[in-house]
Amino acid sequence: MFTLGTMLVASSDGKDGERLGLTYIARSAELGHIEAAAFYGAHLMSVSQSEADRNDAFRWLGIAANDGSVVAAITVSQLYARGMHGVGQDLCIAAHWRQAAGMLQHPDMDFSTHTDTACQ
């Protein structure tokens, strides 16, 4: 479903194809597909209009990151680092998500010394 959904979103020349593709991606995320959850969360964040929308996007990004998605953790880090899509800039939270992404990518490494000194 995720692959078909991303193909529909990418090739869509109208809203119906994109809507159907996002439906497949959302269903795939609900079924536990980590990449789908990361994609869906990033998409929801990019179109968010309210705090409720952003909370839903963060929920999906968090699910993906907690299940091992480095991409989701980096996405959240960038949202906070740059203060994008209605997310307030917070360099300390961004640093912690960067650290989480590093630990997901290299679970045997100690990233505690890499956290920004202003956040410790």
C-alpha cells in the first residue's frame, strides 16, 4: 500500500489521485509500516493549518521515530532547528532529536557528548 500510495501521490495530476495515494499511505502507517508513518507525518506537517494538525503530524513522526526511523527523527530535529510549519524554534529540542537520530543509526555509539552544550 505504501509503494502504491507514493506512486499515486508522485504521479497525480489532480487532487483525486493524491487523495487516494495519501489514503493508502495512511492505512499503511496504521498497519505499522514505519516509512509510511514517517512520510505521512511529514506530509501532514507540510499542510498543517492548526495546532491540532501539527499534533497529528508529530504523532506519526513520533511513532516512526520510536519504531526506528532515522528519517522521522531528523525531520523533527529540522522542524525545531528551523522553526518550520508553525513549530517554534527550539535548538535544544532539535539537538535531542539529532542525538536520537544518531542513536537510531548507530545504536552502539554514545552520543551524550554530542548534545549541544547550551542544552545540558
